[in-house]
Amino acid sequence: MARKKKGLLIVVSGPAGVGKGTVNAALMQKHPEIRMSVSVTTRAPRPGEIEGVHYFFRTKEEFDRMIDEDAFLEYMHVFGMNYYGTPKAFVETERNKGNHVILEIDVQGAMKVKSRCPDAVLVFIAPPSLKVLKDRLVGRGTETQESIDVRTATALEELKKLPDYDYMVINDVVEEAVADMEAILSAELNRTARNQTLITKLTGGETI
């Protein structure tokens, strides 16, 4: 897949259990120029987690300072406990290297990024049906019936935000979903708006 001077910012959302992580991991395995955004969090590292790989671990005071410095594309307070945020510096550094950055966040965070980064590409990973999604949650074997009901209801609300996204990818067969993601990347890289430098050369009387 050809790379341009600046990489894409791909915002990926979708309900719990839809397989966002599986699709993204398979896509990155095929394309080493794609990076997963690393979030900043105020929670303590878990065993095996590495600074700068899984998260950037910061104190609440450091996180507040980053908010004051407008260092986040988006951030949120989860369950009234820990803070999570997407650092602008990491995303811009990778994009300026020509790498594409995937930002896997919920619909609220996606809308914040969309308002701050108009060139971001928003992709919603959807299930073939709500029944399939519910079956996947049940198949995990880690969810209570109450949790499954809550997640299903939440998924329905998230699906209502689909019109705000640029693309929808149905994750029925992972390989097909990955192929759809590749098609989206190719289409976006070939947009005229992302190729203005070349267009100027082609239309500006450059000597052939």
C-alpha cells in the first residue's frame, strides 16, 4: 500500500464484542505502516504493561497539566475513577513519519476527534445483526446476563451514531472486514484533497 507524505488518522468505533481489536490487529499485521494510538492514563500499570507501548502512565496532576496545555485530541473520565486521553503529539509524530494511526475509541470520543481533526477518517465496525453480537458476548463466557443486556442496549444506542461516520464495516468474517478496511485506506489515500501537491505539479505547467 503506497504511503503519502502524511499518514491517515483512522478513528475506529463499534460496540463491545463486535471484534474491533481483532480486525485492527489483523490489519496492522499486514501493514507495518499502521500504528495503534497509545493513550495516556492515570491508572496504575498492570503486570506486563510497558510504558509507551500499552499506555503512557501519568499521575492525575500530570494529566491535569496536559489538559491545561491542550495536549489531548480527546479525553474522558471513566467510571469516576481513572482518566484516559489521546495525546496529540504521538498521533502527529507518527502521521508526519508517513504512518497511519488507528484510534480505537467510543462514539463520544470519536465525535470529539472529528471536531478537532476534520481530516480524520471515521469507521464504525458493526455486527451483521444484534443477535450475532449478543451471541458473541454470550460466547465469551465472561459476561453475566445483566452485563450482556446492558452491553446490548448500549450497542443499540451506539449504532444510532452510524450516520456520523464516514464508513461502516460489517465484521462477519474477519478477513472480509480487513479487506474492507484496506479498501477504505486506499480510497482515502487517493482523494484529490490529500494529493494537492501532486495536483499542483501536474496542472502548474511543470516541465515533462
